Amino acid sequence: MRVVDETVQVARPRTTGRAPDAVRRTVLLTGASGVVGCALLPRLRDLDVVCLVHRSPVSGPDVTTVLGDIAKPMLGLAGPAYAELAAKVDAVIHCAAVTDFGRTDGSLEATNIAGTENVAAFAAAANAVLYHVSTAFVHTRADGDRGRTAVGYAASKSAAEQAIRSSCIPHVILRPSVVIGDSVTGEMAAFQGLHQVVAGMFAGTVPMIPFDPGWPIDFVPADVVADAIACVIESRVSEGEFWISAGDKALRLDEGVAVVVELARTLGVSIDTPRFVPPDMFDRLIGPVFLDALPDRIRRNVVRMLEFFTTYLQSGETKPSSLDQLVSLGMRPLPDQRESLRSTVKYWAAQKGYLQPETEQAA
């Protein structure tokens, strides 16, 4: 196992903004209905939150919504509304992004790059610190034919980071790893690629995994990501980069698979532990025969799972992590990874009808 060669830049706390500590601050949040934004919104305490939404409004204590579009100049707002919003915002939290790897309609670039440029321009107009939520997989590379669809997403996030650095505004870049459900309840706004893998295992369409079982699979619960971001904002950090990732605390791939298999069996799902095979053997000998023999729908699902693993395992690299620095800012420590994974799989299973009511299980 090797550690990815990235320098972990830790932000230096600095008090900034037009409002002194005793005055309540106003923040603009984009992507409030997304996986990270949905978890973050209730965690933003003692702040007035304005959510820029494209369609459906969101609600909560001390929350207001403004209809707009980050992909449009001036966030899609009229001049007076734009100026009024900029006059009252002290910080901007940018969570909105297209995360679908397979997008080829230009929305990756329009939202993730041009949209970030528009948000940065607003932060400059507001004289506000920009907290940009990127990804810990910003440097993802293609591994042969597999992983190519993820490269476009990673490139868009990398370009967004560069746009922010070029803007010369005060900013903090936050890079979450794979985001799973709440560490206790497993709940999350939308199911992600990891859940597609779980679905394949439950359905019995993942007989083998062409990766080293000792490679780390890095994920962080949504509530932990939200806590980390909120602590950085509450500490008024105004520059630097934070990797919100498990790092050397990540589970090995075989440990994660074991958690899924064990939970499935407790729910009465007959499931076999997938066999791990060397990647080169799968690509040369097994994959061509195995994939061609599958029905189209199942083959597409298997290919998506291979894309997920290729993207997020990264040849055994251990991601950089800023957990220690984040804990020093007030974030709670990373919960037990097995329990967090078990919670998110159990929540998914309940939503998909695998989890029987407690009274029926007791009988």
C-alpha cells in the first residue's frame, strides 16, 4: 500500500469578515439539496443561511431561499437582487456540482467550472470568504480503459479549484472523500456509486472483484463531512486546503466487502463473498469472456461498478487526510468505519425493501 504523493496544506485559522464575532453572520449556500449540502444545512448553527436554489426551495430555522442558477452570470439574478444579496453575505459555501461521471452534455463544464467562476465572482463582490467543496479524488487518473468516464469529472473539479486560486479572493478548499450516509442512521439525500456496488452484491451480480483486497477504500459519513466544513467556517478559517478523508483509517477493500456480506446475511439475503482476482488477470483473461456473457442491463451495471472501484481505489493509494487538524478546530473524531458502513448499507437496504419490520423479524 502506498500513500499518494500529495502535499497536505493545512489552513491557518484567521479571523476575517466584515462582522465581529458578536454579530450574527450570513452565509450563502449553494447545493443545499445535494448529499453534502443536505447534511450541512442543519449543522450551520448561529448563522443566517441563504440557499441559492435552482428549483425547489429548502427550509429550516434561520434559512431563506433565493431562486438562481450558478451556471448563469450573476447567479441568474437581476442586478438589484444580486447587489442586495452581496451586501449582506459574509461567507459563501459552494457545494453545488454535477457529480454524474457519465455526463456528456456539457453540464459538467457549465456547472462545475463556469458555475464556480460565477460563485467566485459573487464572493469577490460580497468581500466574502469562499468555502469551496471539491473532492478528494481531484487528481483521479484513468487506469487503462476503465476509469475514463471519471476523468472528465475530476478534470472539471480540478479546473474549478484553479479558477478559485486565480480569483485572488480569500478561500478555503475542502476535499471530501466518498460520502456515505449518516454515521448513525445511514440516511443521505441520494444514493451514490457505493450503493450501486452494494446493490450488485445483494443481487448476486458481483461474483468477482478485480482489485487487490488490501487496497484501502476511503469513505466518510455525511454528518462527519458536514461537521468538518462547519467547524472550519465557525473557526473563521480564511485560507488553505483540508482533505476530509479517512486516510490511514480507511478500511481495506476486503474489510468493507465483509461488512456488506455479513449485513446481507443477517437480513436473510443469500450472498456469496465475491472472489478477488488480480486486475491484470481480469483485464486479459476473465473480463472479455465474463462481460460478454452478461445480459446488457447487468453488463452496464457491472461496468459502472468497475468504474467506481477504479476511480476510488486508485491502485492502492492512501489519501491524504486533515482529520487531526480538523479535530483541533472542533470536529468530532471519525467514527468507527465498520459501523458507519453498516449504517449506510442498512439504510439503503431498508429503502429497497430488504429490511423487514422489527415486529416481523422478532416473530
